[in-house]
Amino acid sequence: MASKDDVTVRILELPGVSGGCACGSLPCTPEVAAMFQQKIAELQAALEESYPGRTRVEYVNLKENQAERESEIGQLLVTKKYPGPLVVINGEPKYAGSIQVKKIVKEVGTILG
């Protein structure tokens, strides 16, 4: 578990099952996948700018990670309880369906106090 001074943001995605690379009903094309990776990079940059050295962003593809897929949080996507991607901050599912950079940065700020 991360220390109080450190926040881990994990982006869980189940390509093909949750509607494709984080874009609702769009097919998972290379362009869409690239946009998704760009969004993650944007989030990393925004967090690093706001809270240098205090955050970590991890991308988890549930198709490639069996243990994560079987975890309680992974099951939220597998069972379609939430649309992908699922943004998990310090182990708590916070946002589903898209990566909202501003909201995530604000939430992390609240946690870091």
C-alpha cells in the first residue's frame, strides 16, 4: 500500500468487453488505442506537474492480467457493473467510463491534502 504521501492511480481496462479501448461503443482501432494511451500520458503529466514525485499511474489490461481480472475490482469490469476504463485511486474505484484528467487530479489533491 502506498504511503500517505504517495498516491497510486490505476487505470483498469478490459478491451473488447467493456466496449473497446475506453471509448464506449467505438471499435478498438489502433487510433483509438493510441488516443487512450495519450490520455494516460496526459494524466501522468498533469499529476506530475501538480504533485511532483508523489503520484504513480499504472495501466492494467485485464485481458493480460489474470490475477487482476479475478480481483474484486477487476470483477466490476468483467461483470459489466461499470463501463471501462475504471480509474482506481489508492485501491478505491473512483471513476468509470472515461479518464477525466481534471477530476482525477482534483481527487488526488484531496487525498494528498
